[in-house]
Amino acid sequence: MLKKIVTSILVSIAAMFVPSLSETLLPAGSGALAHANEVRTTVDVIRLVVMIEAVTSTGGQVKGAGLMVGRSSGGDINIVTARHVVFVDGPNHIEKISVRLYDTPKVLVPAKLVKHDFGTTLDLAVLSIPADLIKTDLMQAFRSKLRVARMEEPYVLEEAVDLVGQTSGERWSNSSSKEKITEESLREVRVQSAEAGPGLSGGVAMDSSRRIIGIVLSEDRYVVKVLKFSAIAELLARADIEFALAHGEKRLIVTQDVEQRLQTALMSGRADLLREFQPSKDLVPLVLKLFNSGPTLNGLLENLSAPDALTWLRSLIQSGLNTNSPYKNATGEEGSLLYGALSKNNIKLAVLLLEGGASPYMYRKLWGVENRTPFLLLPLGVLNQISGEKSEKARLVSAFVKAGLTRAEIRIPKGYTNGEQIQEDDLNDKEIAKRYSVEVPVQNSIHPPVQKVICEREMAIDGYDWCEEVKRLPKRIYYPRTDWMYEFADAQLINILGVFNGKMYVRTFSLEGGNAPAGYGLMIFTKGADKIEWYRFMGSGFGMGHCEELRGLPNWKPHQYEKCWKLQTMYRSASQGSYYVSDYKNVVYLVEH
């Protein structure tokens, strides 16, 4: 069980872990990477992970995760999980078990308990669900052995591990890169995790090659106990329970010397040093790992601008590097590669990232930020803060538009203040169109999405139909009464900003209310649109916290005009047609399609 660290799009984040350097090493040379008789599968491991929701006889809820392991002779799909998630002995027993599949996260699928008695000390159980609910390509894969497990290799202390499940209500969330193996026994490995806590029982542990180590059973003082898949396979075979997962091979072996040379090459941005490393799918995880080293990324953002070096990076993007992968800078703040490139005034690199699929909206977190016009909502404002030739900036604007940038034409009704955000946005649009002869498309409503390119690109990366998710979004979310905060009374959904870590970012517009002027806001929708994080720029409203307190300064109270971005969290109601405010279930928002 682990504390939530990030929700995300797991495809890019889970790939950031690389094998322990104490494993088999390569000699240095022009072939910096090696493959160990690699066996690939077209099925990503994350699609095998399910979310489990159980209800006890007294109405209590138990949440966890599980792993689809294959098709039974009777035609159902078998799922392994921790027993305590789906079976409780005694009067408060579990009466109902349901699962959610990665491919259809909004659908709650009834499951039945197949076996829970593997032994008094074994926290293991097997569920089953009908096979007709599984997508065709996955069913075809289950007809043969999926080489995605790790059964035969010994483990190395300090080896990196990724833990996947649901934590703090976030499905398919995964741990940080700090998880590592601390101990191995016959049937279990123990994993140290700085984020250990409730919420991940039955979840899946994977190694740096995205092979399944086993399932999470319990945690004790930041150490997670994982039942090895080799032990699970043995127990299933003894019980005549069919499974289709087999041992997979290592995908990447790297020496410490190779990693240091690649780090030097990235920091310098020198094409002659980068050429040693042939861009490939297997190089991507190592590069992403190094990106999360502050000095490495800072060097790359500042120095990688020569034509040959940009060509190398373009090839790596074509090999699978996700240009929307968030990184953490030296101070631990999360942001996008595009934001980093522009903050270093590297226009050439920024254009390459946009052409390679980066969202034109430069991701940075808003909570507590005082800037009323952040680049996440109004990215063209960056043109006033970077230096460059007019032709360079014109190419940058064109790249923004081709990557999905749009503008809104909001008409403020009489009687409302025209917010500064709107004024600056209009001024920017008019100046930019005139100065660079580039037309920015207009989009005033989420339907239809003019910038469909954003959801299509992300769908190609993680396999989830984000464009369909956009179609299901409402045009408007509003509170029909007057007994709640005016700042969060109403919002019109305008356009998609991007998809980061499995969350979809949407720009909204709200009229003046309370201590918030008319202007843009931000809504962040989780996959399946079950949760909304709604940000508005406002003063120190009741219950919303103070700006300085949000930045962590103790014992400080701002004057009444202090403004920053405040947050309201909402969840989908059981009716599926409305949302309620966290901790205030009587505050129900309606939607308009």
C-alpha cells in the first residue's frame, strides 16, 4: 500500500526507471546499449492492471488493485490480488466485488471470487470476470504466453521498482523513482518506498524493464512486501488455475560509464558526443531518467541548439520520447520540457519540441501562484519575455498554432468587469497576428475541439482515447443556487490545454463573482472524468486559504486584495450527471452538454 505520488500517464513515467548499475555491465564503445534476446509484446503491462472496489456487509468500502493473468478453461479472465482486498472473514464480510479495466475505466465490472484459500499465511486471492468485456487485441494476446513477468532472475539490492495501483482515489497511479528493493526471500521481495501508505494493496510491482515482479501485499514503516510472480505462478499451477504470463527478458543494460558519458553529452548539447548514442526506443528510459537530474536538464535546455544535435533529439522523439513528459527542476518544481526550453530562451529547441508533439500550453502548477496570466493558459505571453529575431519568433508562433494553440473570443455581458486576463489575451492575439502574419484559430467551446491534434497525439502515446473523453465533457458546469461561493458559481469549458500524467487540462471562462474577476480558469479532469480540480484566480476567499500561506510562509496574513490561484475539488455523483464538492456533498453542480 502506497501514498499517492502522481497520476499519471503511466506509459511515459513508468519507463523512467533503468536497471541497477550493479547488474551485468556492457563494455563501452559505439554500441552503448545491448539487448538480451529481447522478447517483445504488443500489450503494455499497464493494461493488465485492474482497479478493485469491494463492499462489505455493513456498507464499508475496500479499494485496491489486481493483475489479469490469463483466460480460464471456462472462458473467464483470471485476476490475482491480495486476499484482504476481496475477502474478510467474520460478520463484516465482503458481499460485492467489482473491477475497472484500464481500457474502459468508467465501466464497473462485476467480479466473482474464485479462490482465497492458498494457505493461512498467504495473502493471495483469485477473481474472475467475463472475457467478453476484454478488448479483442488483449484476448488474442492471452491465447499465447505474454512475456511480461520476471520469474527466473535473482534480484539485486537497491534495484529500482515501480509500484502501480490506486492511491488516494487516483486509479493507475504509480510511485516515484525512489522505490528500491531492500531484501529478498524465497517468495517475497521487500521494497523501500518513501510514499508508503494506504491504497495500493494488490497493486503491481514492476522492474526497470517493465516486467512484473509481483503484487503488493502490505506495508510496514515505509517497507512494502511484494509476493513474487514466480511464487504466484507456482501457487496458481498447483490450484489448476490457468495463467498466460511468462518470463520476459531484460530490455536494457547500461554501464555506469555509459550513463556518465550520456549525461555529459546531454548537458553539453554537443552533437559529436551525442552521436555515440544511437536514438532508439530503449534509449528513451535512460534519457528520461537523466532529464530528472536538475543539472543534466538545465544543461540540455541551455545548450542543445546546434542543427546536428537537434536532428539527434528529433530521432529520439521519433523513437518514442514523449515531449510532454513532466520533469522536476533543481528545486523540485514540476514542469514541461517546452516551458524549460523557453525559460532558457532556446527558441530552436522549443520549436522542435512543438513539432515533436509537445502541448503548446506550457505546463506548470498553479496552486498558490500570483501571476494572473500564467503561460499554461496564455502561452503566447512568453514572446514578451524571450529574445530573438522576428523570423525566429514567427516560426515559434507558427509551431504553437500547428501544435494545437487556439484563442477565445469572449464577450463580457454588460454590468461585468472585463478582467485583465481577457484584455491581455485580446491584445496579445491582435499584436501577434499583425506582427507575425500568423492566424490563431478561434475556439469558444469545448465542442467541437479545433485543436484535436492535442488529444490525438496523447492517444497515440498511451493508447487511451482522449478525444472521446473530450466529446463527453460538458460545455458548462454550474451551481444552480446562491448559497455557495460566487467565485465557483459557473464555468464555460473552452479548450484542451494538454494531457499530463493521465490528467486532462481544460481552460474555462467564468464571469465576475465574489472576489474573482471575469476571466479564465483551469479544470483538471482525471481519466474517466470522475474527479475535477478547478482553479480560479481570486483574493483571499473564505475557505480558500491565503496566497502567502499557500507558498508555505507561516504566520502571515495578506490584505484583502491579495490574489492567487485557489482550488476547489469536485467528484462525479452517482447519477453520473452532476458533481459534488469534496467534503460538501450537498453542494451539487449541474452540467450542460
